[in-house]
Amino acid sequence: MPAPVNTFKQALQNSETVFGCWLSMGSANTTELMGTVGFDWLLVDGEHTPYDIGMLRQQLMALQAS
């Protein structure tokens, strides 16, 4: 089974502009919403926020469908 195409990496290799957002709100609901907006990438900031592993897990689960 071949690996899925990584469109983000392809865009970077083709020198295309990619848009993203830095998430530091700690809300799984907000994270899920941001996953549907159409950004090319999202960064869940686990260093500069008071997140614990449980909160990070909830946010990653909220992004699963996007």
C-alpha cells in the first residue's frame, strides 16, 4: 500500500505559499474549528502554554477529521 501524498511537503518543494496558524488557546472546540478553516498547517503550542498531555491529546483528537 503506497503512502498518501503529502500535499504540504509538495507545496513547500514547489515554492508555493502555505498558510497556517499557531494555536495556544487550549480549547479543543477552537482547535476543531481551526481545522476546518482551510489552513495548510496548524501548530499546537505545547511549550509556551499551560497544556498538559491530556489537553494536547484532546486537541489532536479534535483535529483528527481535518
